[in-house]
Amino acid sequence: MKDRQEFWARLLVEPSTLERFLADPAGTGAEHGLSAEESRELADSCGEAFRGFARALRRKRRGEVRRILPRLTRALGNATFDDWFEAHAAAYVPKGIKRHRDDALAFARFASARLGRDDWRADLARWESARAGPEFDGARCFAALRLRHDVPGWLARGGESGAWAPERRATWVFGIRLRRGGAVHWYTLVAPRLGRSRSRGGSDDRGGRAGR
Amino acid sequence: MGHRPALSAEIFLNADRIDFLEITAEHFLDVPNAKREELRLLRERFRLIPHGLNLSLGSAEGIDGAYLDRLAALVEEVEPPWWSEHVAWTRAGGRELGHLAPTPRNRESIEVIARNAAIARRVVDRPLILENITATIDPPGSTMSEGAFLRALVDETGCGLLLDATNLFTNAANRGEDPRRQLDDWPLESVVQLHFAGGWVEEGTGLWVDAHDHPTPEPVWALMEEILARCAPRGAILERDGRFPPIGELLSELERARELGRRHGRWA
């Protein structure tokens, strides 16, 4: 039963292993100690059910990450978020009782890499995930972020409901929890404005030019 | 009602209309002080029933001792009349499914679950009840009906049953069976608590999904009435995990469940 569960676990959390098994049950099953007959029976009786289980798992994960990163979700838009999450979920499987947090942090890194460092949404991803992470446990922590865009200021000025993107200004964000279980204290330092600044990217971007 | 972070404030505001709460154990393990304070306030106001998600009683490789110890500490702090987990496995070979998977309904699974449950009961000094899950996969190797399997499990472990009406309905509906007929061989005399929740029918497959994000559907209410006519659980929990409506709608569902039970003399 232990061996069978280990193989099942691979089928349920690794989409590539599942598709390989369904395409060649005997061959893939043999790699895991199953006879040709056992492999065929498993593929015939459970193939679609495995796909359904995997869909349900990804749906659950997607919902949790949306809940943990609501601002990034809105900034990406539902269609982009869903597409990118599918790509992320195919390559990363979180573990442990804080797995939804870890999933969200990993997705934020994934999205940030796809967006590229000049896109303010990449900064939003990094900022939001840095803020969300420590809320899941009480460990002492110190976080330091350097952003290219003043995301904290933009949010504080109601940027999400407006029609402008964050200003491109070097911004440093520090978070510290000194006492185990205590609150995290966040500090933001924004570089002084020097001449014009631009930002790009995002469905709400209007250039963000200073003095416009 | 199942406690959920998004509902926390409304739960406190409507405490007089909620008899007891089920807390998801994972929401209160290794958490910041603010969350621990919330637990303390919940304890002051409600009877709390911890409900675990990750013990993986169905894992042939055994259960996670470190996680069990943390769970035990939470149960000890909360002092519930019982706590609950699932007839399921969630991890194997270093991989976590992130979702509850069914074991084959056979003797081997019963021995595995009984062995793990015995370990859990030695560490957690409160009665354990076991919940039936939705079987999106019907594992090969099953030799027993769901009812017969749960009956044998209850006999072997000495645990009570957390009968999830929505899961029972979902499995029966997806197999094209009558859920009320299913009850005939379930160990109803061992039912301690009920779950009920909403779901929806998946486009394309036509299968019921117990997503816990819709109102409880009428077929599940009909099944709840049948269950309450046949057994005397000590309580019922409404599970709602998303698409939260105004709290009044959830409280109405609680009142409907209360009324169903009263109609059959189940609770005051």
C-alpha cells in the first residue's frame, strides 16, 4: 500500500507524470513496480478521475493564492492570473501546513520574473508577498525590499481605484518582528523626486509622468 | 458553523445565534500572537471543535509525529468534547497532495487507519471522530461499500463518526445511486456530528463538486432530514469556505438545520 500511495501521489501532483502514465500505462507503471495489468486497470478506472482530482487541487490552490495576494490578482486581471497560475502550479508543489503561504510566495516570484523588473506589477508582487508571508506564523523576521516603483505610496493614495500606475521612484521597504509572535512593523523610505519619472505596464497604466 | 477568518467578525457579532464552532486546526498552529488572542476570545465565547486537515490517517507510511504533537497542544488548549479528522490520506513519499484522497475500501486500509488512529489517540487525550470524504477517485482494490467500510473502521478504531451529508450525497449522486438508500448500511449509531455544505455541478462532466461555496442544495437538506430521522448526532456544522453571502443567509441555514433536528427530537 505504501508503494502504491507513493506512485499515486506522483500521479496526482505531477501533471507530466500523469499524462505520461495515461499515454503509456504499462511503461510508466513498470517504472514504479506495477504489472501491465495493474497499470491498465488503474489507467482505465481512474484516468479521468486523476485529472479531475488534479483540477480540483489546482482550483483550491488558485483560490488560496487569490485570497493571499488579492492586489496582485486584480492587477494581473483574472485571465492572466489563471493562465500564469496554471503554469506555476505545473512546476511547483508546496508542502507543509503553511503550503498556501509558500504557494503564494512562489507564485509572486514567478509572476515577478514574467513581468520583468521594469513593470510596476512585479514590484507589487514582491511587496504584497513580503507583507503576507509573516502573517502566517509568529517567527522573528526581518524583511528588506528595494522597489523601482513607489507601490506603498500608490496604495496609500488610493492608486488601486484610480487610473494611474505607481510612480517610478526608488523605494525601500523594511519589515521587522523582534518578538516571537509579535506584530511586524513596516517602514518605507522613498527616494526624493528628481526630474520626470515614468512607469510602464499594467492595465491601469497612464504613464505616471510627474508634472503631467 | 465552521469558523473562517473572513467570517470572524460576523461570528462574534452573532454569537447568540451560533451554538458552537468548528475551527480548522491548521489556522491556529504556529501563528502570531494576534491569532492566538483570537483563539482565546473564541474560546471565551464558544464551544470549539478542532478539525484537522493534514494528519493523513490513511497514509501507509504513518503519520507526522511533529504535526500530531502540535495538534495535541491545540486540542489540550481548547478542551473540546471531541476533535475530528478524515478517513483519507494527504501525503506519501515526501509529496503532499494538498487535498484529501480516499483509500481503497478494504481490510488493508482499515488496518492502516486503525494503526494511525491509535497513535493519535495515545497522544491526543480527547475522543476522535472520523469524517467521510468526497471520493473524486474510486480507488481500485475496494472490496466494501462505503457504509460497510466505515462500519468496520468505527468498530476497529472505537472512534465516532463525523457524517458529512454533502460528501455522502456527492459520492452517491456521482455514482448514480440513491443517497438515502446508502444510509442503510452506515454506522448511524456511531454518528457524533454532522457536516453540511453547498456545491455545484461541474460543466462538461456533470459531476457534483462539494466546493463549500454555495448554499446547501435541497437534495442535501432532504438527506439531512433522513439522517436526523435515523440517528441522534450531538451537533451539525455548516461549512462555507468561499463566496461568502451576508451572514444572515448562513444563520438561516443554521436555523433550518436546528429546526430539522427539533422536528425529530434531536436537540433542544
